[in-house]
Amino acid sequence: MYYLYLFIFFTSLFMYTFNYYHVMLILMVLEFIMLSMLMILVSVVLLMNFLNFVMYYLVFVVCESVLGLTLLLLMVRSKGNDNMKFLNLVLW
């Protein structure tokens, strides 16, 4: 089972490093990374019977995704698109 989760994790890391043109695509890949890390965490934590840590992790993931979508919304409203090629972070 761990091999599948690790395959999803490394595939998502590969997509994150080579497909960075649109912010929405980056946010989706980050969520896949967090999902694969959650599956690994749940399978390890079930052995130790410490499920409170999973709730803390889920709160962190939700806050991260809300912050990413808020930044995406602000960028689309100010620039008109989510293309990373035309984004200059020094001026933003």
C-alpha cells in the first residue's frame, strides 16, 4: 500500500517541478501532494493509535488551500489571468 502512496507523491512532485505555468494547476498538484502525505500519515498513525495528529494535519491542509485560492482570486482580479509567465512578483 505504501508504494501506491509514494508513487502518487513522487508523481505529484514531478508535476510540480515541470508544470508551473498556471497557478490553478500548481494548487491542484499541491493538494495531491497533501493527499498522498495524508494517506501515508493515516496508515502510520493507525499503528500508533494517535489520531489527534491527523486532525491537526487536516486543519493545516485546509488553511493552506484556502490561502492559495485567495491568492489565486486576488491575482486573477488584478492581472486578469493565472499565467505564471506574465507574473512579475517584484511589482506585485
